[in-house]
Amino acid sequence: MEKHLAVSQFPFGHKTHRSDFVKRNRTMALISDATIIVEAEDGGGTLSQGWEAIRLKRPLSLAPFLLERRDLKWPDRMLDYGAEVLNLENIEEICETLPLYPTSKYEDLLALLK
């Protein structure tokens, strides 16, 4: 940890419990300027970060192929609450809201949409 930062709401040596993953994902939403979900199953832990981003009124974007999966119920619900579908038209706008967004990461996101 000499050159890195670790953020946790749990004390060192804390025994991990199932509920800790939801708390961790909420913390990630709190320290993130935006959230982009590219993979999550119904009931998956990633969804807690998405819902927390919505609650905090932070940008939440969903990869477009998630909406094509009719087995998933959560994408439509999150869209109803303000999430956006990530696309070639809005990706640059989303990235511009982020502080010091590295160009290489922007190119990675573009590749995801092609």
C-alpha cells in the first residue's frame, strides 16, 4: 500500500460476510463520479452499486447489449429511474463529466460499443 490507496468501511482483519459485498458496492458508488454496468445478473451485487448511483443522482450507464437480454429484469427498471443506455452519441458526454478521464479508457469504452 506504499503507492496505493485502499478504501474500506471494514476494519483490518474483518471476517467477510455475504452482506459486506453490497456495502462495498455502495461505497464504490459513493467514491465514483459515474458508474457503467457492462455485466450483471438479476440479484447480482453489481446492481447495488447501480441503485446507489441512482440514489446519489450520479450518472449510471448500461451497456446496450444488456437490454437485449430478455432474461434480465433490472435494466428496464434502472432505466425507469434514470439510468442511460451507453451509446456512441452519449459516451463522449459521459466521459467529459469525469475528472481527468484518460484517453485510452475512452477508446476502450468505444470498442465495447462497436
